[in-house]
Amino acid sequence: MSQPYNHTKATLALAKASFRSITRSPSAVIFTLAFPLIFIIVFGFIGGGGIKLDVAVAPGSDLNNPVITALEKTSVIRLTKNDTQENIDKSLEKGAYDALISVEKNPSGLPAYFTNVKYTSASLTNGNVLRSVLNDIAQQLNTVNQKPAVTEIRATTVTGRLHRTIDFILPGQLGFSLLSTGVFGTAFIFFALRQNLVIKRFFATPVRRSSIVLGEAIARIGFALLGALFIILIGHFCFQFTLINGALTVFNMLVLATIGVIVFMGFGFVVSGLAKSESTIPPISNIITLPQFLLSGTFFSINAFPAWLQPISRALPLTYLNDAMRKVAFEGANLWDVRQQILIMLLWGIGIYAVAVKTFKWE
């Protein structure tokens, strides 16, 4: 009596064969490992600082005074006036704010205002820039028309984690790697399988269509996770990339990477269905990947973009993957803390796979 066909073994065999194929593909290795590593190495050695200085205004601070007015007119300063004290304290520790400023009237008369500034050791470079800006503002205000002193600056510093450029760059490059693997890898492989009639030959066997898709997916996810783990470890041990909770942080990042690559594979299925020839795959894929690569906070915070561009950036799935990765790695957030980012990525996944079902072709 013949044994029933084992679809699990078939799926695993397809996954194993596909994984070998991926590791032998120069383009897969370049997009998944080489490009991200090049950027990580470059920015890891550069170090860095921010484009904008993020300053929180303490709750209850006097807002109608010349100091706040002068800061609002300073292009490098970005003021936040409506945050809670609890969130401000946490953000100072994490370096999300460069300083906390509070301006209060002097009941004795002169100087007219006291400007209290709390810096953070998590953002020493930006703090020094802000200190210089405030000193210039105070000097200008105190010498206008030979008037008596308008403000006196009082400064303190709180202890926080040092935020390096690599802590921002590495999650973005990891997201770029997952996006490239999911879109380009999936699109090329399924188009090739269809064009070379490999899928048609599979149909002559008891192999299910689901086994074909699942086998390829396991191979892609496995390769992407190995690449992600390699990038994280290189960043941590060579450039002090922050993993605030150690192995648990790595695990959470790999879970996010799994969700990300599954979502991005949906775009790959759409591309493989839309492409009429192999030469049309790169242009279609670039239409999907390039805007996300440039606008999803890969190199710079989307807060540095023009106001009209930020809503577009916040609509892209890679933005939420990058944001979740950074929160988990540097801020110590767990997966529940980034549930909003995960939910938005899952909604993108549902939408894109619905499109993929309509566009994907087996033959």
C-alpha cells in the first residue's frame, strides 16, 4: 500500500533548495548584506550629531517672553510645548530631547526672567550647540538698547544613555535590507519559476501550490533573519550599537524583522504578477522600494523633512518598521510597546496580499 504524499517534507525540500539558491545569488547577498554593511561602517566611523535641536518646554513655563520668542525664530531649534513632564523626563534620559527649558518671571524684578535649562548627557554634542545658542540669545537680549539684564540662564545636566549615529542608522539599514530581500528576491524568483516552466512541472506532481509559496517564504525569511542577525551583531560589537536589553532586544528585533519581510514579500508577489518580462522587474520594484528607502527615516528623522512631505513618510510601512526597531533597540521597548507600529505593518500586509491575490500569476 502506497504511503500518502508528505507535503511537509515537500515544503521543507523546496525551502532548502531555495535557500541554497539565494546564498549563491550575488544580487541577494549584495542587497541583503553588502549595501547595509557599507552604510553602517561609514556612519559607524563618522559618529555624528543631529540636524535639529529638540527642546521641550516645561509644563507651566511662561511662554510669552522674549527667550521663547527668540528660540522660536532660531532655525536649528525645534520646540515642543505640550508634552507631559513624565514623558519629557523619559525622553531626556533616552536623548529624544536635547534639553528641557523653563522660563519663569523674576518676582524681584531684575533680571526680568530666569531661564532654567536641563541638558542630558545622552546628547552631549547637541547640548553644547544649544548652550551656545542660548548664550547668544541671552547676550543679545541683555544688551539691546543698553537695558538691564532681561534673563539669567541656569543650567543643569541629567544623566542619560549616549545616543550614537549608529543607533539611528543601523535599524534603517536593516529595514532597507528586509525591504530589498522581500521585494526583489520574491519578484525575481517567482517570475523565473513561471518563465522557466518550473511551476508548471510542479503541477505535474502532488506538490500543493501552498507548499511552493510556503517553501520559498521559509527560505526568504530564514535568509533575511540570518542577515539581520549578522548586521545587528556587527553593529553592536564593532560600533557599540545599543541593545538595551541584550539578547531579549535581539529577539524582539528579529520578530519585527520577520513581520517586516513577510509584509515586503507581498510587494514582491505583486511585482512578479505585474512584470511582463524580467527586465521590467527592477523598474517596478524601484517604484516601490526607492520612495520608502528615501522617505522612511532610513538616514534622517522624518521630522527633518518639509511639513508637506511628512504625512507621506508616515504612510509608508518601512517607516513603522524602522521606528519600531529603534524603540526596541535603544529605548528598551517590548513588542507590546510597539503594537501600533506592528498593527500598521499588518494592515499593510493584509492590503498588499489582497492585491497580490488579484495580480499574481502561476503560469
